[in-house]
Amino acid sequence: MTVGQTIVPIFDLPEDLQIHVVQYQHTERPIEDRYSVNLSDDGRRLLIGVYDGHGGPETADHISQILPSRLLAHPSSQHAEQFELLDNSMISNFKKDHSIFRRRSSNWVHNAQLMKSGSAALVLDVDLSNLSASYANLGDCRLVLCDSNSSQKAVSFCTTDLNMNTPSERERLIQEHPKEDYLNVGGRLFGRLMCTRGFGDGYYKLPKGIFGSSLHRKYIDTISSIERKGKIPMNAQYASLFYAYKTPPYITAWPDTGNLQLKKGDVVILATDGLWDLVSTEDATRIVLQGMAEQENNLAKFLLEMVKATISIGDDVTILVYRA
């Protein structure tokens, strides 16, 4: 893959399912975004998702492969529980590698990678028999529901970005961690992360230990041992990164969930924040509806190209467009 490459994935789906996908890789490093498109075994449920990785692609890659089948194996009302259970299993596997009662597993590097990197996740679960849908949003990817038949207001619904820019998320952190004055540094969690919810990012979830922060330092040593060449490992910056680390976890894997009733002709946009940092919900909707009017073959790619024509993209971008 080359810098600035636009990637249009190809996959087999029934002809009556209109799902358009595009990805954009803006640097030489491997793209950290992932996406998923899955049908239940009986063909009744469609589950689509976008996953915005950071600190490496490992967590986003793992979640995009594991989460969809877990969600489709349970009612949509259990999405939040399944998100949290999956994240807890990742943390548990890592902690087991440090137990004094057992040896490291053969997967210890992979388990550590899932703690070093992190990922936001956003999924839409659609019952194709009646177009009832549910969403689960973990982080700052965004879902937009567009009414293509409305002449008044095209945006019918939009999820809330769950990051340090959102007042309700900042307030939640203050309530959960009272009298901790260094949660918000420069508009980021401890001056490092924007997302307040997500998979992975174990360095802000793992316990300190009974005696000071000795156990947490041991965890960070393992995470640091697999750091990419050229990057300063966390254990070399421990005092500055974790001086205010008191009451973990600071990041939750519990998503915001809700229900939607789609109708024939509706359009749903799911995208990582690489898109939403550059274009408003309303403008993205306008571009997609323009693409529909012009009978574009791939509405996701049309949206990306229209944005690229007006502004330089500085982050990975993944866009899914579903036409009900």
C-alpha cells in the first residue's frame, strides 16, 4: 500500500444488499482502521461495523474479527454486555501471562499488543425482515441516519462522539474519579488519549497492585518490550505518563446503545473520525444524497473523493454506506 491510497474492498453479498465501502490510508504505516460486514446464518440479520485503531492496528483487527460473530450469537439487546465481556477477556488473558502460578502463554505477544493498542468501535445491527435496527457506539466513530425522501431535514439521527470533547463524557470521568485533577490535560485523557471509551488501551485499565504501582509497572514493562522501533517505550516515560494513575480503569468498554426504525430508502453512514474531523454530519449527508441523485456506483468512495477535493486528509478514513 502506498501513501494516500484509496482502498475499495470487494466482498460477496446478496444483490439486494447495498453496502458501499471505502478506506483511505494517509501514511506509509499500515492502516489502523478496520471494518466488518456480516450476515447471520439465517440471512435475517445484517451487522456492519467500523473500528478506528490507534497505537497500532492489532486491537482494531482483533475486534473486527471477533466481535461480529459474538453479537450475532446474541439478541441485539445484549450488545453492551458483549462489548464489555470481550474487552474483559482481553485484559484477563494479558493478566494471566503475569500470574506467579503459571508460565506465559504462547500468545503473550499478541495479548500484550491488544493492551498496547486500542480501538473505537461502532456497529449497526439490522433485522432485514422489518428494518428495525440497533446500534452500539464505543468511542468517536459516528453513525448518521439519512432520510433520502425528506425535503426538510435529511439527517434523522446521529450518534454522539464519546471522547474528551464531549461534556457528558468529561463529567462522567469526574464523577467516577473525584478529586483527580489531571484527568483532562490539554483536552486529552492524561494528555494522551482523546477517546474515553474503547477496546484495549490496557495501560489505562490495568490495576496498580497492592503495593504502590509495582504491578502496573510490571505490566508496562511487558507492553514496552514489544514497542515498535523508533518509539520511546512507556516504561522509559513511566513517571511522566502515570504520575496521576490512581483509580483505574479510566477507559470503559461499555458502549452507548439505542434502537432505530429504518424505512426503505433510508441511508446510513458509518465512518471513523478521520472523516468527521474534516466534514460535518450535514455536509456528509448532502454529498451522499448528491451521489445518489447522480447514480454513483459507490457512495462511500464518492463521499471520500468529494472531501479530498476540498481538504487534505490527515488520518486513516473508513466509510460504510448502507442503503435500506
